Amino acid sequence: MTTTNVKNLRITQTKSVIGTPADQRATVRALGLKRISDTVEQADTPVIRGMVHKVRHLVRVEEI
């Protein structure tokens, strides 16, 4: 049996989405964030990395 080390990302919303384009608001929601200081853990995949990159000015990311 092989064990895989699946990395996770802890994503925290640090700024408001008010005044941001609709696609960025949708990306923040798709990440599972609803308000400032909400934190979620997501798998470290290229899709999630791309979403985080799009809204990098609104969130803080930590690898765990």
C-alpha cells in the first residue's frame, strides 16, 4: 500500500470583494470563502492554484 502526501492550502480572505469584477467575486465564492477572515483548506492542485492566483490580492495562502 502506498501513501501519498497530499498537500493542502489554507486560504484566508483578507480583503473585501466589494468593487471587484464579478469573475473575481465568483472565484472567491468558488474557493469557499464568504467574508473577510474566513479560512478554508483546499487540496493543492493546479486548478486551485490558478484560482488563488486570480484573486491573490484578496487572499492569504499558506501551505500545510
